[in-house]
Amino acid sequence: MQTAPPGHGGASACKLARLLGGLPDNSARFFLKVGSQHVHCPSMIHGQGKLHCVGARMPESRRIETLEDLGILYTGSTAFDRICFLATEGLGFPISTVSFLYQDEQWFKAAVGLQVRSAPRAHSFCQEVIKADGVLVVPDAAKDFRFRPNPLVDGPPYIRTYAGAPIIYAPGLRLGAVCIIDTAPREITARHTAFLETLALICVDQLRLVKASRLARHSRAAA
């Protein structure tokens, strides 16, 4: 794990800008601003239908404590909405989400193409994503033994293709995932996975901004 020094926080946003082939310039500029903080750069490896474990996994209690400390659950966010917009428009998938796993629930901080805000964790693809630092790729969920009996495959939203990158807040501490979904089998390319990895880094940038803002408010209140 590496953290960019001051002045280099735009690395994840610059990488995303290079991948933004058909998006308007103003979308890239927004995330250059979000990415201006220190960038948390996990080592991510992707593979077709496989998970590549890199690093240790934090206890479940640490993720719950971190999510509660950040205060990001059960609230909306324009910044995370824009991340989903970029995932959907930039990669051409009908569904995208930014979700966090909290106790027995998957909470959607932002979503495009989904009407629900939460789902049982037991049915969550994100549950598999947080087991490793790499992108989870499922080209056809109906043919994958891990997901074939999942009610989200047999029923709404009828997931067939899925790719999700973990949101790694600290080494081994995976809070959730940014993902893309389609209702038909599709190939997931290296561009898809690189794009998702960068969006996951931007999610971490945004979480660190949230943390810094909360600390500043507490400091002012205590003064």
C-alpha cells in the first residue's frame, strides 16, 4: 500500500481522465478536484471470474466502526452519484452502484439503474468483492456456481454480468465496492477493470474528504 505525497493527490483522477474517452470535459474536471487530496493506492489485480488475494483482511468489527465513524450510511451524496454516472456512461453498463457492507446489510450509497437503497448482505455480490484487493469479474452469473442460485440472478435485477472493485480505506480494510452490472452476458475487458479500480480510488478520496470535514467541524465545536 502506498499513499501519494502532498501535491500528487490527482493521480487517480488523472488516470480516470485518460480512460474517459467519450465523457464531457466537465465530468473529468469534477473528479480532478475530488482527487486533489492524498491518494490511497492499493495494489489491485484482476482476473476473469477469479479473486486474487493481496494483503490481510481486517476484522468485521473494524469495517463497522469505520463506517459509523465516517457517518456516511443512510445518506445521499452528489459526489458518489457522479461516480456512478461515470461508471455507467463511461463503460456503457445499465446499472452501477457504490455500496458499503454494514452488519447484515448492503447499503447503496449511490446507484444508477436500481430503485432499492439496500439489500440483504447474504445475497450481495459485494460480499465476495471484499474478500480480496482485486476486481471481481463474473462474465455470466447464471453459469457461476457461486452466484447461480442467488435470487438477484433469478429475479430482479436479473444480474448476468458483474464486475466490482473493492473500496479499500486502509490496508486490509475493504468497506464496500463500486460495481457495474448488466442483465445479459458480456465480456469484461482490462479497460473495464482499470476504470473500476480508479473509481474505487476516487471513492476513497471522497471518504477521506468526509473524514477531514467531520474532524474540522468537531475541532471548531470544541474551540
